[in-house]
Amino acid sequence: MRAIGIGLAMLACVAMPATAQRRSAPQVEELPLADLAAMLASGRTTSEAATRAYLARIAAMDRAGPRLRSVIAVNPDAIAQARALDAERRAGRIRGPLHGVPILVKDNIETRDRMPTTAGSLALKDNFANRDAPVVARLRAAGAVILGKTNLSEWANIRSTASMSGWSAVGGLVRNPYALDRSSCGSSSGTGAAVSASFAAAGLGTETDGSVVCPSSMNGLVGLKPTIGMVSRTHIVPISHSQDTAGPMARSVRDAALLFGAMVGNDPADATTLGADARRRDFAAGLSPTALQGVRVGVLRPKMGAHLSAHYAATLDALRRAGAVLVDVTQPKLDGMGDAEFEVLKMELKTDLNAYLATTPAAVKTRTLADVIAFNRANAGTEMPYFAQEIFDMADKTGGTDDPAYKAARAKSLRQASVEGIDAMLKTANATMLVAPTYGMPWLSDPVYGDNFQGPSASELPAIAGYPHLTVPMGLVDGLPVGLSFIGPKWSEATLLGAGYAYEQVARARIAPRYAATAPAGAGLEGVR
């Protein structure tokens, strides 16, 4: 597989003289992006040294050691990019806080580097697009080093109802760094595991419904799913133009805010973003530990297990200590919303994926969704060893967005999620935002039965509505990470980041992974005799 071959070849090239390592190589484990930026600015390290340090950590831990399988390819030109940015810094040209900072990008987002964009599928192994998605171009212009591409749930987890999150035919199964037999969730599983394991300063994920916030929650990260229209979706392998977006994933709120600030902006090819330039700002500059003082917060209490419930109660106490005024709110009954969303996703998938595939290089032979389905059948041993492609089959049988049922399904799901859902709850509680557990704890990765998710999920309403959704670590439950969601109306990213930061300063709930083989089960399994 070409992407992995490029990655492994590059890993052999990360050695540097020991004297240079002692002089400037940073200790990158749990190093905040903001601290790395300060080290680069002060001359205590260089971008080249930091890039080599991250590459060495990937080499030691991704296909060796705990074998996280989170990085699908490293960039053959990462060190050259870092050297060029070091030269710019020496010449006095500083692009901003991301200047020389290595980041990872999910492998459904195109970059012009010598790496294919595969979405985890062998059908796209030759998809060397030679172009940057606009969101990558913005990060590159801000000075970021594109360190490599991350593994993901193949086709962003839209292929099958029985999928195993985190698995792709190209990259294999991503392992959770907190318990290696547990799911890293999806579809941005590789970014979640890699950033949590300090393989980069931060990373990019994408979300249609849960694919940034779930892997962030289950890998102990901060993840932001932005308002639809803040970030370009051009040259990203699509599912749904009404719900898709890229989002930052990092180990702290400040780091996520720094990355997000460089992502926002207009893209003439993505009409939803045409007002984004006016919303650009330094999202990190206004972060304050007092941001929740006197703020009314609507509290959702979904059904959950006893351990998570007790942990959530303690988390609400932390919000109170941060100054929030908590008001309980109940989610209205929204009958049929999920079914309507699924119909929309299937129809948009057919139209949007066909349009994307038509723009890929001639070496890519799958030019339509029907072609991908045929490819998977012809290569079932490698593409479908664990689950099939029934969602692809269902999507291909629709009429796409020209289907007579499309507009009604989209109008229904959008109205229920926004006006009748989030907007109604905020109005009832007279609240600025809502909070809830993001998801339950990571489940066991199971190639036989697929995902066995049990627990709450906060992603659906903001995903359908196109509203922002921030998750922040709230510690470990039974040794496994869980996240706290902050959900607000359109364009409220700055408010949510401020609230998440204020909570983070009180809770200090991010706990670094320890790469355990499994989660602790206690002595009870042995019985008393």
C-alpha cells in the first residue's frame, strides 16, 4: 500500500546528530502547542528539531511499541518544510503562533504533499491530488508544518451500519492509547489517538455527526466542531454538504483555539463560507478563567450509567465553581429526526461523492459511488473482511439530491434540530449554551459485531443544525476518557471556547494516556473463592 510505504520510508530518515538533539530537541510528550510556539519564538528549539522529535515518537509508538496505527503516512517533505520555516524565522519573517508547529491532518483532507488522500480506502490509494484543501492552505500559510496524514474510519464511517470505528483497509485498526483494546471512536480516530499520544502539537479531524467530538472525547482531547460556514470543505472527501466540516483537535482549549483561528475564512468554491472572513479573530486571545461568571448554562441529563452519572455530577460542581449558573433543561421529543437525517446523508453522499470523485486524478479509476461499490466487491478480502457496504448500496439506490424526498427530509431534520431543539432549549432555560456528556466511555473494538456503543451522545442536534459543538476532557471513568460538551447557537465558537477554557482551568481534567493493554476491571472478576 503506497501511503504506508511512503510513511515507513520516511521514518528511517529522522535521525539527527546527538549534539543537535541535546541542544534543541524538545520533549514533546504532552507539550502544549502554545508552549512549543513560545519555545520556537525564543530560539530554545527549532521547527526542524520539533519535527524530528515528533517523527521519532511516531516511529517508536505507531507501528512499534503500543502500535496505535494512528498515522497512515508521514510527509516525506516535513523536515524540508520545517527547515524552510526556520530560515524564515531567522530572516525575521514570522507568520504567527503556528509558525513552524507540526500538525497532523486526517486522510480525507487533501494536501499537495507527496501523500495520497485515501479516506482509508484502497480505491483511493493513487489519489495524489497535488493540491491543498483550502483549510490546509490556510494552515500552511500560517506556518504549520504538515507532518503527515492520520488513519480514520474508512470513508468517514458511512459505509456500513455494522462498522468497526477506527478501521480502514489502508491503515488497519486505530487503538485507543488509554486502553489498547478499546475504540478510539470515529471517524477521526487516527487524529484522536495521535494527538493524545503527542505525535503532533495538534491535528485536524472532520465531522458529519460526531466524528470530531467522539474521538476527542474518547481520547481525552479538546475537539471543536465549528458552525457550518466557518471552515471550507473544498477538496475534502465528502459525505454531506449540509453537515460536513473540518475541526481542530488538541490537548487543551487554548491549543484548539490557536489552530481554529487559522482555519476560518472565505472560500469562493464553498458558498456557505462567504461570510467567514468577517468572523475571523484571535480565538485564543480572549480566553479567560472568568468567562463563565454569571453565565446561565442549560444542563442536559441524558440516560447514562451510574459511574458516568456520578462523574457528570462532579463536573457540574466544577462548572458552578467556575461561576456558571446551572439550569436543568429537557430535550424535546423530536420524532423522526434521526430517520430524516439518515435519508439526507444517503442522498447527499451519492451526489457529493460523485462530484468529488470526478475531480480526482486519472489514476483513480473509481469515478462514482457505483464504481466504489464495485471495487469493494471485487476486493472484498481486503476491503470488507469485517463489515459490508449496505449504506453505500442504499445511497446509490437514491436519486441523490434530486430525489423528490430530499428537500422535505432536510427541512424536517434541520427544523427539529435547530428551532425545535437547540433554540427551544436555550430559550426555555434563558441560557447562553447547553452542556451534556459528549459520549459514554470507549467500547471494546470488535471485528465480529462492530461498534457496541452504549451511552449518551450529544452530537446529533448540533450536527444537523450546523451549530458549533465543543468537547473538553472531564477526566477518566473506570480508567477511560470522557468529555463534556458545550453547545451553542450559530457562530458562538468564541463563547464556547471561553466557557470550555474557564471549565478547564477549574477541572484540570486532561490525564495523559498510559497505553494499558486493557481498562482496569478490578478484583471482582475473580470472585471471593
